Amino acid sequence: MTSVISAATIVLFLTSAQAPQQSSASPAEQQPAAAATTTQDSNAQPSDRAVNPSQPDFTLIGLPTTLRIPRFGSAFRVTHRFTRPLGSGDFGDLLDDFFGLDGGAQIGLEYRFGLRSGTQIGIHRTSDRTIQFFAQHEVFRQGGKSPVSVDALAAFEGTNNLHDSEDEGIKASYSPTLGAVISRELGRHGAVYFEPIWVNNTNPLPAELVDDNDTFMFGLGARLRIRPTVYITVEAAPGVGYDQGAKHLTFALEKRVGGHLFQINFSNNLGTTFAQIARGGSDYDTWYLGFNISRKFFR
């Protein structure tokens, strides 16, 4: 059933993609606009609605980027992590399970909205009933005197749909997050990232029973453009404080199609919220197959 839903999701997103519009103007008609462009200030920033070939999406794999969303623009993202470890059993077992697609999955749905140019908010919910609210605001933008872009980041997430279940004896766990996203675009060839992020209450045990109850992670990432619309992406989250035994590591191959970005990823961690990423995986030998699909709703 999971594989059917996954396939339907992929078909829905990819078939609704729109190719970039082609100009119907003649070369003579286009010439004045091209001439006007050359006379602009070389430091002028591109429109937030234009495709950024170095930062095609608002996230790497789980960690955020500094891609700006236009005022009143929005975007939707699906994250999908198959819960069958790729190394479980032999290769025949993996084929029988169709590389994990026949098993269960942890699915996330995300929506983000541009309050104003450089400021975005959003919500991300995963199928384990974790809900995360997040906000991101641009402090510096690469260009002119600034060699990097810097965004301030804040988030708040809670388990069990943000409330206690007295009948089931389940208490919700809340994790506030503060951090920064620092990026450096490499021309039109991609971008690199450094993301110092503090996440509170990452240990699932009660605070009075543990020494480490938060995590300060140093997110590292890179997206390299190997073809006009194809990228290789990697990210890691080393740090100090609580983790489950292994720091978050993941890499991906992705394709941009119109307003969509489709990504296949491999990770040692099923998490997609900040607290889940900070907790990491159980070890470095257990890896999972997953994918992300994102869609921009602006031109």
C-alpha cells in the first residue's frame, strides 16, 4: 500500500510540472530588453520569483537553505523515508521487499509561506505525530559587501500532535530550536552551507533522569550542480549533546522539473524535523532509502 501511495504521489507531482515559458518575441523585440539588462548595476539582485540554479529548493535534504520565497508565495513538500533498513538480510531479501518500498514509511508534509521578501514561515508534520512550526528571516544576502547569506532560524516542535493523551498515558515532548543558516553560492554551480543550530529537549527520556537534554549541532551541507537541472546533495549534522549513537548523515541525487524538485536520498536517520535530525541515527551501518518532492506555487 505504501508503494502505491508513493508512486501516485510521484506521478501527481511530475505530471503537474510546468515547463519554463518560452518567449514568443522576435530577436529584434528582445534586443532592447537585453541591452537594458547590461546597463543595470552589476550588484543588482535577481527577483525572488526567478529560478536560482545554485539554490533550487528551500531545503537541502532535511536542513534549510537560504533560498528566498517571494511575498505571499508558497511551497509544498513531501518527505518520505522507508523504514526498512537497506542492509537488513541479504540482497535477495532486499529485492523481495523491492528495496524497502513494500515496507512501512515515515512521511512528512510541509507547507511554507512568504510573509514578506526575505521572511518565511511554515509547518511540517510527520506521520509519527510530530508537528513543527518554523520561521526564517534573512539577515544578510550574498552580494556587494557580504560574501555570504545569513538567515536567522527559529522553530518549535512537539510530539503526539502537541498534546498529552491522558487515557493512553502519553506525554507530549516539546523542542524549541534557535539557529542560523549561512550559505555561500558557488556562481551557478551550487552552494555550500554551515548551520549552527541549538535544539532543546532532544532526549526522549524525562529531563530529571538525564544529563544531556539538548543538542547543539553544526549542520554542514553542499549542493553541486552536475547538469543544468541535476544536482548531487550531501548534508551532515555533527555536534555536541544528546544523540542516539550516530550523527545525522545523508546524500541525494535530485532533478528539477519546472516548479518541482524530485530527490532520491539515502540516510542513516528517518528524521526530517530539527529535533529528529539532532537525535541522529542508531549507528552508521543502518541506512534507509527515501525521497523528497517539493513544489513551488509562484512564478
